[in-house]
Amino acid sequence: MTINRRHAAMPLSFEAFRTLHHADYLTYARARLHPHRADEAVEQTFTTLRGAWPTVLGSPSPAQTAWIVLNDRLHASNGAPCCPAGALREELGTLAALGYSPEHSATLTGLPLGRVHSTIRRQPAHSARAAGSQNT
């Protein structure tokens, strides 16, 4: 296996994190934004994470920290305010609409599985369906 030269200087832990989450981040971002803007937002997310990797690793939940960075980038790319009210329900609703299990959603977001379950249960049915159609 060869590592892309662009990523050759990355710590192995960052490369593993990127490999593990990149495809899911793209799928999620493309459900929220126009594909080109989504691709840019995901790349900006990983650039930000790479620059702060020691801090991300030192956080209580690196996956949750990365998820927050991703959603901040998506909101910025969409011209929306950061962290609007109900954002977590919307984020988890989008993942559910994309077919992600609560377990996979918990892994991606860095949230405890119980919180994912309780948030999804409170999700109005029409919001989860609409989340998949928010490409702008």
C-alpha cells in the first residue's frame, strides 16, 4: 500500500482517522450541500483537523471534536450560522435518512449511543425524510 505523497507527512493516527471517516463525511456533506461545496468543506475539515491533531487527540472525544469541525465547515459553506438550534437532531436525522445505524452514527459523531437513540426518538418523522433532500 502506498500513501499519497500529499499525506505522507501526516501522523499515522491522523491518516487512520481520515481513512476511517472520509467516505462517511463526504456522504453526509453531500446530503447537506451541493457536491462541489461538500467536497471542499470535507477537505477543509481534514486540513483543520491535521493542523490541530495533537489537540484533537487530547480532547475527551476526538470523533466528536472532528464532527463539530465538519459541521462548522458545512454551516459556513452554506452561509448558515454555526450551531443553529436543533442542529444535533438535524445532523442525526440526516445520518438516519442516509441509512446509518444508530451505532454507526454514534461512532461518526463521537456521541454516546444512548444519546443518539434518545435524539433520534425525539426526531419528527418528516424531519428525517426531509434531511436527505437538503442539497442546495
